[in-house]
Amino acid sequence: MNRRSFSVLYSIGFFLVVGASLVASHQFAKSRERVRAKDSFQTDNEPTILHLRQDEKKKDKDNSAKNSKPDDTPEPDVPYWPTPPKVVDKMLELAEVKKGDVVYDLGCGDARILVTAAKRYGVKGFGFDIDPKQVQDSLENAKKNKVEDLVTIKKADIFTLDLKDASVVTLYLMPKLNVRLMPQLEKLKPGSRIVSHDWDMKGAKPNKMVTLRAKNEMGLERVHKIYLWIVPWEKE
């Protein structure tokens, strides 16, 4: 190879190396531009996404406030379990309900005790329940049995009631709720009767307790207890 040929080859090699370097540099620059563009896109859009989420949260909060109902009706302390008719009869019999009595049913359910007392003994009855559905059921039951003139139903918290006008009080609550009612019950007139289905009242000795077998709404039979106290009761 002569000197002229070597010079030509060297020149060609030099231009190839420079060209490749320029191409690589250009591709690197374009790659950085794409990264910058991506970063710019994310930065520009992230606040928008955040703002949308805040707006959606505010919208959900507004909808919840719009659709929510005022919490002015506390949950009942006990679920409603219907007292079998046979037990209702025995409760009224044990209380010796008679003409002129006023029966208060605390947690009246569907008012079956009051309706029975009104039809059988012709006495006035007052039922109290915190559950609007039970109040409605009680009103319908009294109307169906045509004793609206004797049976009065009210939505009320039984622990705030003045019981002084009652001569008979019927209960189907729980032991701790019976105890909670004691300060109100002890203010009843002397000779007033309190009857409780299934549950006693700790601290007050019952005058009598009877048991009987009866079937519930589903046809299942079990032993039921009925407690009787006469005011003023004897302390245990």
C-alpha cells in the first residue's frame, strides 16, 4: 500500500467514526427530550388527577350528607320477640287485671298484651316503643281489633317515662333493663303490679313466679317464666 492509498483509507475511517458519533449524539439528545417530555407530562397532570380525586371526595361527601337521615331514633335496646298468646293470657291473669286498671306495656311490640287486656277486661292500655315500625304495627293491631278507644300507642324512650298513672306494668326486656327501670317502677302507687316475661329484676324479690310451656310464632315450644312483683316490693 502506497502513501496515497493509506491517506484515502484513513480519511474514510475518520469520517465514518465522526458520523457514527454524531448519530449517537443525536439519538441520545432525542431520548433525553422524550424523558423530559414524559416528566413534564406527569408533573403537569398529577395536580389535575389530585384535584379530580378531591372533587370526587367532596361530591361523595355532599351526596352522603344529602341522602343521610337525622339520627333522632336510637336503636332498640332489645330485638322484638313476640310473646305467645298463652303467655300473654297468663301474664294478665297473674297481674289480676280488673276493670278500672291502667296497663302500661314498656316496649310494646305489636301491642298484643294491651289489645288482649282491652278486649278481655275492658281496661285502658298505653304502649311505648322506640321503634317506629313497632309503633305502626301496634296502631294497626289496635285498629284491626277495634280497641283504638282503649289502647294508646306512643313512640317514646321507656327510661324517660313517668309511670305514676299505671296500675299494671308489663315487661319483656332483659334483666339489666328491668333493673334500670327500677327507680321509675318503685314510684308506682302501692298495690300496683309488675309482670315480666322470662326475666327477673335483681334486687327485687318477686311475689310469685310461674312457668308454663308455650309455642312461639315458628311453632317451637319451650318453657316460659313469668315474674310478678307488687309495689312496694321486698328487697333481696
